[in-house]
Amino acid sequence: MINPAETDLSTLDRQLRERVDKLNKYVKYQKKGLDDYQKRNPKECSTSGSSQMPQDEQPEVTKEPSD
């Protein structure tokens, strides 16, 4: 995976940062797709309780206007 000829720390650092950036973009893409899917199919997502997040980790969807 790591070429011994390229053990320069700056090269390795750059390669790792590029991989992390790609993974972060992929995770955001997947999260957005999951959110969109849940909005389109609320019944399907609410039936499987095992895959749901715990109540305290769920993002607030409906917020009251603060006056």
C-alpha cells in the first residue's frame, strides 16, 4: 500500500489527507441520501426500530419559532 520509495513524510501526509477528504465526502453523500430517503419514505424507516438512532441523538426536525 505504501511505496518504500515514497516514505517522505510530506508525501505520506498529503496522501492520507486526500484519502480522508474522499472518505468524508463519501460519508456526507451517503448521509444526504439517507436523509432524502427517510423524507420520502417515513413509514418504511419508522418500522425498523433496530436501525434507528437513539432518541437523544436524533436531530431536531421541527423547531418552534423562538420569539
